[in-house]
Amino acid sequence: MKLKVFADRGSQPSRAVLILCKANGIEFEEVQIQLAKGEHKSPEYEAINPMKQVPAIEVDGKFRLFESHAILRFLATAFPGIAEHW
């Protein structure tokens, strides 16, 4: 599974997703979206997340998911062993 995480480290919901991935050894590519520069409002990012918020994830270049709670639940079920302690 190829996972991309679109995040701004200044955003608490973004940090929650990044921490879950790092703490559980999930391999991912971090794509930084700088909220202060308005990068979340770009047409390119809107194609990934129509809500124009961070975080968002893309799985295998096809499946996209946004809203941190939904992302955390997805990751906890998609990767064995995570659900027991998250």
C-alpha cells in the first residue's frame, strides 16, 4: 500500500495522523501543505480534498480520505496490530 499524507505540521489534526503513522512504523510520503501560504486553497489540493483542509491521505494513487478522525480509523483498521492500542 502506497500512502501519501497531506499535512501541515502546525495543524494538530495533521500531527495526530503523522504521529500514528510514525509510532506504528507505517511507511508513508509526507506532502507538506502550508496553510499560512494558502496552499490548501490551490486547485491541485482541492482535487485531493474538496473541503480544502488538512490532513488528507491518498492510498495507491486512487483512494482519498480526509478528516483526521476518519483517517485515524481507516489506518487503525488497514494496518494489523494498530487497532489494539489506538
